[in-house]
Amino acid sequence: MAQEVPSKFLLDLHVQFILGLDKKKDEFEYWASEQLRLNGVYWALTSLDLMNHKDDLNRDDVIAFVLSCQNKDGGFGGSVEHDSHLIYTLSAVQIMVMLDAVDRLDRSAITAFIQSRANADGSFTGDAWGEVDTRFSYIALAGLSLLDRLDAVDVAMAVRFIEACRNFDGGFGSTPGAESHAGQIFCCVGALAIVDALEIVEADKLGWWLAERQLKNGGLNGRPEKLEDVCYSWWVLSALSILDRIHWINKDSLIQFILGSQDADTGGIADRPGDVPDVFHMLFGVAGLALLGYPGLKAVDPRYCMPKYVTDHRIPNRRNIQSREAPPPPPSSQSKLDMEI
């Protein structure tokens, strides 16, 4: 018998789903994902905070685990005794900011690690193996911003590298010449918003490309001809929100797609209806709903994927990116959406 598709947000069930994740240590998936443990704590904590249940996690235990993942080079690994990487380092900083425990961090050591990943052309590598990706540009700038150390790198060169990754369609790729992808677009637009350099974005062209990611079932995909996925409820919507064009997609249809991806038995949100839920899609489903103003959820900052009250406190003097007058959708865009959805 097919499971009934949820039509409302199952908050209490989702809280229990997240709190139960640490009790699955006898399951293969728990150990197979060990390298993502620090990311998982960030996904879980942010989800709970947006759902007004942050205090359900033991603050002291979380802080102790985060600090145990820091290495001698100042960076953080995905778990204890794992190699440092920018991805895990940002998660560590975000967690400590949300827990109001930045004073427990060695900010100089973390800053030095991020500095060590900077290249002369303004790009960043994720770790000592040298992969370059605009994800790492975003992570470096977001992490330094949260630590109030943006002066530690050449921001102008970082912006120049991001601009070199802009494509003819207005989108951004992982490196110059790479195809546009919604995940990379969030990274580039988010980074540019953090350093107040959005003038290099072709907002209407990019907004239209992002609006075209919505499919007939209301879900969003990451690039043309791909399946819908709940995580793009964040990657696409966050960029549209930063550009004041979130109203260019059908909000009600997307909300129903996210709600339909919930597991009504166990809690949690999957990549699409009928699949197995996980904490990664849990966060980006909740964050997407928060961007859409779903009732009962805290406001989320589209630049950092953190509760807005946290970033307002941490970075109080930053420009309010949603204060500009929002442009109307192009007539052709609206008629296309009405026809498809």
C-alpha cells in the first residue's frame, strides 16, 4: 500500500529523526559516512535551530566533538583524526557560531589554514591535494567572514576568479569554462554577497536560468535535463533570494514538492518523494521552506545557510540583501511557469 503523501510539515517527527541519528552506531551507513560526521552535526544543528529545537542537542558534547576534529595545521577534518579540508573547517566555524562559542576557537590558526589554501589567481584549494573549485572560494570567504578575518586574503583577487567562472548563460561553474550548476551558482553568488560584489552578476539573466530549474512537479533541478532534488530547494532559492527574484518561481508548487518528500513514518526528508530520508536533505528541505516563509520556521540567511538571527548578531553591520525593491518576473517567464506547473 502506497504511503500517503504528507501535506503539512511534520516538525515533531523530524526532531525525533535527527535526535535518533546518533543511535544508529550499529548500522553500516553510520560508519560509511564517518568522513562526513562534522558536516552531519552542522546539518542536524541548523535543522533543529530553524525548527526552534536547537537546545535538544547537548551543547557541551557538540562543542567537544568539534574541537576534537581540529588538526595541527589549524583546519578541521570530517571526524577525529581525519585530514583537514576547507569543507569541514567551515562546518566547524558555523557550528561554533550558532552555539555562541567562537571564543573557544583558535581563530588565528583557522585563519592561517584558510590562507594556506589561497592561490595567486584568487582561487582556493580545498586541501593539500590541490583541487580548485568555486565551492572552496565560497567556503574560504564565508568562514573568514564569520571569523571577522576577511582582511586575511586578497578579496579582490577572489572576486576576479569567481568572475572568470561566469558563463554566457549568467551562471557559474566550478572553474573557468565549466558548465553552470545551481550548487556552484549558490557558492559564487553567496560569496559575492558576503563581500558586497554582486555587481558582477547578470541578475536578470541568472534569475531566469534559475527559474527554469523548476519542473512540472514543483521540484527544482541543478541543471537542464536533470531530475528534481530537494537539496536544490536551497541551492536555487538561496541565489534567487540574494538576487531578489525568489518570486520568479512557483512557491506553492515547490512547498508541496518538499512536503511530499517527507517520510511520514520515520521523519526526515528525502531527495524526492518515496526515497529514503537523510540529514543532508533534511536541512536543505527545511532551509528551502524557511526561505519560502513557511510558518513555524525561523528565518534563514541565504548567504550562509544559518539562522538569520545568528548572522544578524555575528555580522550586524552587513547590508540587508533583501532590502532592495524586487523586480517583477519577465512576462515570458511567468507565462511559461503558469503553463508548465
